[in-house]
Amino acid sequence: MYDMKNLARLFAVKRAAPAAMLAFDAFSDAAFADGALPPKVKELVAVAVALTTQCPYCIEIHAREARALGASDAELAETALLAAAIRAGGAITHAAHLFAAKDAAAQAAK
């Protein structure tokens, strides 16, 4: 994984753009607050998104938070497999575009 110490450099972003970073922090806090989805579920969703976007910082942070909230190995494994299925599903469904030109040509030939 990436060196987590690099995240300390985010303070430079906060100094350079304090209003935007405060807004981001408030948004993130609101998104992760207990609500219709409990915090553990939100962290598992965050793990799935992090795996899909392949952000090593987010993977480490949200996996740690999910575990702190009681996520088991089985829950994390299923979360990872869901992320993999969604990522693979995107490739499969986009495969439909591979045949668009052929279908258009066949339609035009009629």
C-alpha cells in the first residue's frame, strides 16, 4: 500500500484551500453519520467503492474503520467480491458497444 504518512500532506491542501476542505470534511462527516444505513454498513460500502476506485489510502482507512465497527473477515470478503462483480459487470455490459457499429451497418444494409 501507499505510505499512510503521505496523508499528512493533506494539511497543505487545507492551508491552501481551507473553505473547500472544511466543506469536504463536513460533507464526509454527514455522509458517514449514522442514518438509514448504520456506520458499519457505510464503511463496508466505502470499502467496496475504494476497491473499485483502487484507492489504497481509502482501502486501508475504511477497512480499518469497518473492522473497528465489528466487520468480520467474511463481511469484508463478501464486500470485496461484490466490488469485483460490479467492476467486472461494467466491462461485460460495455461489451454491448462492441457490436453497435456492426448492428448499425446491418441496419443500413436493409
